[in-house]
Amino acid sequence: MAESEIPVVAVVGATATGKTELAVRICERYGGEVVCADSMQIYKGMDIATAKPTADERKRAVHHLTDFLPPDEKFSVAEYCDRARECILDMTERGKKVVICGGTGLYVSSLLNNIEFGGEGANEEIRDRLKKRAETEGNEALLSELKEIDEKTASKLHPNNIGRVIRALEIYYTTGETMSEHVERSRRNPSPYKDCILFLDASDRQLLYDRINMRVDKMLEKGLLKEAEDFYNGSSRERTSAQAIGCKEFIPYFEGKISYDEAVESVKRETRRYAKRQLTWFNRMENAHKIFIDDRSPDEIAAEAFSVIDEAGVFRK
């Protein structure tokens, strides 16, 4: 590890794989703090829907970039990287080990690969035009257009991530450069991090889906419906936070269009679909060490993680 490189451990994986518990245990063992890499946990409110760290988990380890942004504010990946870098520098200066934890692959990859996001490609007129087209033609139409222009970027995006689809098209129509070309150029600057990526996965996909279903049931017991109703009554449908799974699926129920049971099944189904997209992203991540969670206790999972970290020498004492 070069003298200037900052050691970082990243705990990634799909929802319901136990990322937070493992990250906290790593912090307890090595003297670290957590930097959140979840695009919904950054927003205030929605504590249950976004599965924010519990009060106990926050006592066991300090968590940064969680629950700090008003739900009506937009927050880009560029802003995330800027804030995360500030946190990492502060933690390093205080002698704390850095543990990134979250399921938003774009956040993790952009941060660790030191992707630079400048203001180039910003054009409000083009962006507004693309937004109107998404409303009239549908998200799929814009994603198909992006595939013709920049297949590499389009292959990583889901139609529901319309904000990122629009941003990629905006960059191209403003600069003539594709998003993937921009990313490739920005990667020429070496990353300041020596990373060890721990990817929590389940070899039995049904086991993961069962965990997701049970997790949603527990969320409902904790008051998810009330949280979703409060969010519905006080929210703007336009804001980014309105896309949180566990809130938006109850809107048709509140409007009398579907039953409660149908809304619950929608939450479970959309969470499973989101997990599949997360796994697709992290399976593409180079140098990630996969740790399988199948029928293993948190102690067993942590023991393997500690072994990988020690062998990598990333957190040398």
C-alpha cells in the first residue's frame, strides 16, 4: 500500500443481506466509523422504509451521511462523493478506520474509483425537455435512446432510474461526449484509496427473497404503514425521496385503488426486484470478495470478513 493511499473497507450487497451489522462489527474490531452509501438513507424520515441503522447500531459505531438531508432536496452522486471524501479525510485525520456501507452501487463505485463530476453537460433547457419526454413517451423510450448513444451506461441503468438516464442524455446532447467516455476520462486520475470490498451475497437466491419478505413483515410490525402514510400526506411526488421502496407502493392503497394486502405484496416484489439490480451491479465490481450469508450466523460472517481484511493488509495495526 502506497504511503499516500487511504485504507478503506467497503461492505456492499443487496438489501437484507446484513451489511449494517457487519460494518458495525468491523468498526468495533478495528476502531472505525461508517460512511453510508445508500441513496435513500441520506434523507430525513423514512427510517423504517430505508432500514436506517438502529439506535443500538449507532451507539456501537458512528455513522456518517445518514439522515441528514431534507426529503424535498435533490442530491447527486457528485455531491455524495464530495461529502464522503470530506468525511473520509476527517476520519483519517482523527485516526479512525473508514468503513463504507451501503447498497447504492453508483455511490460506492464512483467514490472508490475517484470519478470526478464537473459541471460540464449541465443544461436546464435540455433537461426539462427530456423530463417532459419521459412523461409523455415513458422512461423506456429514453433508456432505449440512451442505448443507441451509450450502450455501456444504459446497460447499468433501470428505467426507474430516470434521473440518471436523463443526466446521461443531457451530458451527451450538451457536450457530444457520452457518460461512459466522461467516466473513462475521469478515471485517469488515480484513486487515493486502498480498498477491500466485501460483497455479501446468497448462493441460494430464494433464501435472499425469503429474508426480504420477512424483513418487510418486520417493518410493518414496526410501523411502516404509518410512516408511509405520513410521508404521503406531506410529500411532493416530484422529489427524489418519493422513490423510496416501502413508501411509494402504498400510494395506490391510500387512494383506494388497491387492497392493503396488494400493497404489501407490491413492497415485497419491488424490494426483490431492487435486490436483483443491486446484485447485477455488484457482480460487475472488480476485486470484490464475495461472502455468502446462506445459513450462517453474524459471527461466522464477521469471522470471514476479518480474515479477508487481515489478509489484504488494508487495516494494518
